Amino acid sequence: MPPMMVSVWGVTMRMTFAQTQAGTGGEAEAAIRLLESVSLKGCVVTADAIHCDRRVVETVKQRGGDYVIALKLNQRKLLASVTALFEAAPADARSAQTSETGHGRQERRSILVLPAPGIAATYGFKGLTTVARVVSERTLDGKTAHEERFYIASRRFPPFDLLEIIRSHWDIENGSHWQQDVVFHEDLARNRKDNGPRNLALLRRLTANILKANPDKASTRVKRLKAAWNQDFFLDALTHMR
């Protein structure tokens, strides 16, 4: 198996800011090392439930950031307390809803946001002030699927803003993971020895960053070809990455 690479993805700039190879501590330990290496002042860190960990949230707050993190059964007691909050939610709790239609499907998302007094101290999650429940409804080919998800947050975001933050978390799938696989063929790479996998992963992400910074409207795949065929375009692309 190839080594796992863990990255910090910037949604606004759609670039990889940092990366490292997961070691014996796995993805969670690698994520903490990465967070310790970057400034998070003014940033909101989003993460999957695997990173719903006391050390992760403490690191985010120490580095000056806020967090919105998925909550699942790996934090069973915390999840039970959060679920109880929503079962007793007042009728006037802050909420928002969005609806979209496209690509043959219709999606509705609703969010309920509640303050979470005392939970940070009870469970040792630094900065935890808010919890959210997102209910998604997707209709495709006449079939409707429902999904309910819970989140913890360190700031009382307006419901619409929090819903957008949660949705933007998945930008890494199309903006980075899909691109590395389809455009750079990372999943087909067979380098395994020493620092080879880590070095080549770094070069692929650096290349993607450089091409995205170039104002040319072409896709990243086309920009790669243009950089290979045209020295002027290649040099121009480098000058835009500062």
C-alpha cells in the first residue's frame, strides 16, 4: 500500500497549503502536526469526525483559528449529550434551509444551531460554544434519501454561514483529491521507496498550486499541456506563483 498523505486545503484559494505523510500515529496525528505548522489566525478549520479530538481543537485554538468538525460515534458520550440538546431544542432555535436542483437531482439542506453551555468544560473540548444538526434530503430518479449529521463549532456562526462552511468542506474532494487522481494520476503511482512518495506528492500539489494561480481560464489539465509545449507559458505560470 502507498503511504497516506495528509493535506491542509484552502477552500477560498483552492490550494494545498501544507502536507505531510501519515506515520505510526495515523491520519489524526499527521493532521495535528500540520495544524501546528501553519498560522490559523482568522481561519475556520473544518474536518471529518476522525479529527473530532481534544488535541485537534486545542491546536486549532492555540494557532488562532476556529473550528467546525463533524461529530460521530467515535465521541459517543459527546454525541449523546449533543443529541439530547436537539431533542429539547426550543421552537425558536436558529435555523436555515437551502434548496438546489441540478444534474437530475434535487437537494434540500436544513440546519439547526444551538448554544452548548458547559459542554466544552464537561468533555474537555477547548472553545466549543455551538453545536449544529444538518438534515439533508436528496431526490434522484424518484428516490429520496435522508441523512442527519451533527457538528461542533467554536463560534456562533449565523445558520446560513455555518451551512455554507459545512458544505464547503467537501471542496477538497473535487478541488484536490479528484484532481490528483484524474489529472496527475496519483492513485496509479507505484513509487514506494524512502522519501519518493512524499517528494512526488509534494511536487504534484505544488504543480497544481502553480497552475491554479495562473489567470489562464483553461483547466488544470490543459494548463499542464500548455506548460509542457510552450516555454513562455511555463515561465509565465511560474511568475504568478509568489
